[in-house]
Amino acid sequence: MIYPRYQRMEIRGSGTSVPTLVAGIKKTIFFAYSTKYVSENLQAVRNKIVVFNDVAANESDWKLVENAGACAILLRAAVSFSIYSIFERAGGYSGKPAVNIPVAYVTNEDVDLMGRLITSGKMSSCTALIIFFRSHEVSYFPGGKVRLCINLQQILTNSVSRNVVGELEGMEKSDEIVIISGHADTWDLSQGAQDDGIGLMLSYEVSKVLQKLQLVPKRTIRTVFWTGDEFGVFGAKHYVKRNQAELPKISSALIADAGCFKPSGFTFGGTVEYGCIISEILKLLKNGINATVQRSAFKELASDTDPFFHKGIPVAIMDGDTKKNKYYFYHHTPADTMSVVNSRKLDKCLALYATTAYVIADMKNMMPKVI
Ligand SMILES: [Zn+2]
């Protein structure tokens, strides 16, 4: 389902790099975790594209791998804060190529991705990276007009997609359900790590954590990965339409779809009483997380919870960056990658999500319906 993986990368040639052939270069990667790692494994760079992870790698390191038979070099962007920031500079100030193999910069996120794939063994020695670029590209037109050419084509058509559902079956009232969810689609520009990969993983991990703790609530906890959220909440709408008879048995629907930050609580849609119950649950985590709850000022919460809310089911969205200051650094952009997911904050999100889902599923009564 997830391999082979195709990843478009931003790439810029170093200012003095020699060009590739017109057809580009297609070779396997040698991932240089550090310059020390390169010197200890120099025989392995032959006929490979060397990806330097260390931003301090300099021209003498380039020469070293060139002499050992490397066919191109990719470098980490030298930026202090990257939101998929692409970068370029000359290799030295001589105006001449520092080495006679192509040298280019890629974003820190893509270097991190390649490092993770190679470390986890997902990127094997037969994996190829294709690069091609030309040096001396003209980008300056003195006295000329600015001209723009746009060519947009509709190349995608509708196709069948499905929600993914899993359950931790309740002990006493297994026909009553608490939904925990995230959405499985994202916009094409981004990898969708924050929107909404973490929502999927949190929803998946809730049941695993509860199983590990040997906690089985009275009601069933149903994990759902919604499809088609971004284009129109299609998966959740379809679910509600197809499962009308089951709706009275859904106690509450939760979603994590607001990025990975230190969790601040929930925005909920439902009665004041429902808000009070969630607020009491959050008090259980006062020392570790100190989260709060707020009622949505809008009739719609703008996510996969909406179709449930309109059927009278109380819903809640986990919050982090409430003012969305930082979320919109990344949201729906190429910057939404694994590099902006902080594992400590993710752990806290999981603690909040799992506790809330468990307590709602284990309470004596179902949550009060929206009036
Ligand atoms: Zn989303």
C-alpha cells in the first residue's frame, strides 16, 4: 500500500557545479550520516550519489568522495529553520567547479526522509534516485518584460476509496460506540504528516495503549481512518448515511485533525453538560498536560465530526495550537513533513486522546445528545 514511494524533491545545483547529462543521473544512494562515517566507508561510495547529512561537509569532503568514485553529491540546505526551504550557493568562491561531479542542494526534510528510509531498511540498495540539472541557467533578463506562462491541466478523476475501521470491543455494552478518528487523505503538495497522518496514528495507538495497559472499557472504541476529508468530508458523510440505524448507539465522535503540538484540550460541539464532562476528564491529566475545553462558536466544526454533529451526536476535536499560528507554517504546504512532528508532544497528545476516549467509553451513561 505504501511502497514503492514516489517523492518529488526540490533540488538546486550548487552555483559552480558541473551539469549532469541531459538524461540525468540514475544511481543508488550512499547516505553519509557524518563525515567520519564517509571516511570509514569510503569504498562503498563508488558509483553512487552521496547524500551528505552533515551541513559542515566541505569541499575537501566532496573531493574525497569524488576520488573514491562517487558520481554526484547532494547536500543538506544550510538554513537554521527549514519549512521545506530550498537553498543554493556556490561551491567555494573560485568561480570554478570544486569537483568534477555534479553537486546540488536538497531540503533538510528530504535529507531526513532519505536518512530515515535507509536507517529503517525501507530504502534498499536497488533504490534509485534520479537527478538532473544544468549549470549556468539564465534567470536574469535586463530591461525585458516579465512574462508568465501557466499551463494547468485537470488530470485527476474521481475514484473509489474507502474508510478504514478497527475496533477494541467493549466488555459490557459492546453495541455502544465511541469513535476516535483521523483522516487518511491529504493535499498533493504535502506528505500530510500533521494533516492528518498524526490523527491516524493517534487513533490507531489509542487501542494499542489500552490493550497494553489491559484496560477494556464498557463500550466499544472504534478507530476510523476517514477517506476524502479534504475534498468534502466524503468518507464521514458516507459513513453516517450508510449506518443510520447505528447512530443512536454512538456516544461521541472524536477526531485529531489539528496538528501535533502540546495538547491544549478539545473544541467540542454539543451540550454544556457534555463540555462539563470532558472538562472533568481533562482534570485527570492536570499535572501532566493541564488541558481545557471550549465550546465551538460555530455550528460546524469543519472536519469529519460535522456529519455526526448534525445527527445530534456530541463531537470533539483535539486542540494544540489553538490560534493556529504555527500550524499554518506547515498546513497544506510541502513543509508538512515528518520533520515537524515532535515525538514528545505526540506522546502527550496520545495520553490526552486515549484518556478521553477510554473514560467516555467506560462511563455509566452515554454522552448527552446535541439538542
Ligand atoms: Zn485535516
